[in-house]
Amino acid sequence: MPQRVIYLPPGVAAAPTQPVAAPGSSSVPFDRNFFENVLPQSIQAFCKQAGCSVPMVEVMTVDGTTHYVNGISGVSDSWVALHTAELEHDHPVQVFVPYTTVFRVGIHPAEHARQKLGFIVGK
């Protein structure tokens, strides 16, 4: 596994919560704080509740693409680098996604046949 991939969950310390932006402000709901702090905690909490060891994390973008996320490779103030997998390919892919294009993020248990698409949680 590449040394530069950063797998955030579990055990990421939560940053102080930021106030919710006022309606009409320019902030986006899925930003650096979301990918560094909210998503790892949400994945961990979901796995405890659903009893799954391999969650599937899907990041959907406004162009209609669904990214099956194995881990977060990096973040900046304007984009997130996702370590992704595809069912049709045996190799990992790193995708840089601008926060402004993220439409929805979903977490659910990975089916046995689709576990290679699952998020890699620390042991």
C-alpha cells in the first residue's frame, strides 16, 4: 500500500465544531472540515450501529459520477483527494474532487462481492 495514503478513520480527533453558515453564504456543505472530521466520525458511528467492518463510502458529484472511496489521500482548502476503486478494475485510482462538485455522500455496508470498493478502516 502506498505510503502517502492517509486513512483517517477511526480515531481521528474531532476539531472544534464550526458554526453553521447562514443561508445564502458561499460555504459548501462538504468542505475540508467535513472530510477531515465529520466523515471519519460518521463512518465509525455507522459501523458501530450497523455492525459492519467494511463500510462502502460513496461520494457522488454533480456530473453524475459515483466515487467508491477506500480512503482519503489528502485535502486542501478547495479539493479532496480520494483513494477510490471501481468494480471493473483491479487497480486503485486517486481522484481529486473540488468540494463544490460534491452532491451527496453515502455510507452503507459493503456487500461481500463488492468489498473491494469498501472504505479501509484502521485496525
